[in-house]
Amino acid sequence: MKTRLFANGCLTYGLWRRWGKARSVFLLVTFLSAALPAARAVATEPVTVLALGDSLTQGYGLVQQDGFVPQLEHWLAEQGIDARLINGGVSGDTTQGGAARVEWSLTEDVDAMIVALGGNDLLRGIDPAVSRANLEAILKAAEARDVAVLLIGLRAPGNYGPDYKAAFDAIYPELAERYDTLYLESFFDGIEAEVDGDRGAFFQADGIHPNRDGVALIVAAVGPSVAALIARAQKQNQ
């Protein structure tokens, strides 16, 4: 009798151990089945990039698909980079306007930001110290939200004098170094590198805003820096 009870007890214990192992495996498989699709969805979620700028970013004078943001998004897609771009360009905007709206523009879904402001500051002859303070406010807002930034600079013309030009030209590289942002010297680098002399074929009649072909050159030059920006944002979000 004792032998039978002992045997039955061993059998029950063995079954319990096997059931416990099977149950653990079942629970693990169930957990992984639920977790892996979610992890896969996070991994493939596109990076959202805010392009904060003025009329050059907004696409002034162009049909929508020919503007800077749509052409840049298309360029990224051709490189196999999954990104969603938000057109934060406002025609006529200065660095002050950008600083005023950056807080509500940086919504929770924004992972990275392109900052391309300052052209209208130059047109109005705004004190470079004011422009610097506004751009710094924008970069501080991005830093507070852990948003990766590509800062695109501008070079001042010489008509305001050498002191003004030196002060303005120094703003972008110095702020980029201080806030550890990616940096591109000029929005127009693509056109300037491609064209020797007459640039009229790549600008609209006003001589300020690029046409569709001009934007294409700009995007080709800016694109690699934006790709690097997206890679940085992905690394920060890991």
C-alpha cells in the first residue's frame, strides 16, 4: 500500500513538473507572440522630422510637390529612409517668429528638427545678437525635449559692413558646437556648388526663392545631412 502511494506520489510529482515546464514554455511563447509584433512595429516606425523655417522651407511660389519638404521626403524615400516630414515653414518668418512657435511646434511625435531660419533677419538688418538669442532659444527647446537638430546656416552679405557680417556668420557654427547639433553652412550650398556664375536658371523671378530645379539641387546637398539627422534621432530613441 505504501509502495503504491509512493509510486502514485512520484507519478503525480513527475506530471506536475512536466506540466510546470510545459506551462512555462507556453507562457513564454504567448508572451513573445504578443511582444514581437509590437517590437517590430516600434522598430519600423518612421522618424518624424519637423522642418522649422521660413518661405524657403514653406515652398513659396511653388506647387506643393515641388517645395523643399516634399522633394526632401521623396529624396529620403529613394534612399530607403522611412521618415515623415512636417512642413514648419512660414513665409516671412524671422528667427524671432521661429522662437515664438517652437514650443507648440515640437509635439510629442517629433523626433528631429531641421532649423533653417535667419534669411528674413538679414533682409531686415536685424542685430545679429538678437538673431543669435532667438536661435539659441530654439535649440534650448529642442534640447529640453531630446530632439536631434540639424542647424542650417546662412552667410550675411557684405552690404551691412564687415562687423555685421562677421557677427552674423559666426552665429550658426558657434551654436551648433555649443548645443552639439548637426550643421550645414548654407541652405544654398547645392546651388552654389553646381552653378558657376549665373544662378538665374534656378531661381524664381524675384531672384530670392529657388524654383523647382533649384530646390532639387538644394535637396541633393541637404539630403545626406538630413539622413545623418534621422540616424542620430533613431539612436537617441533606442
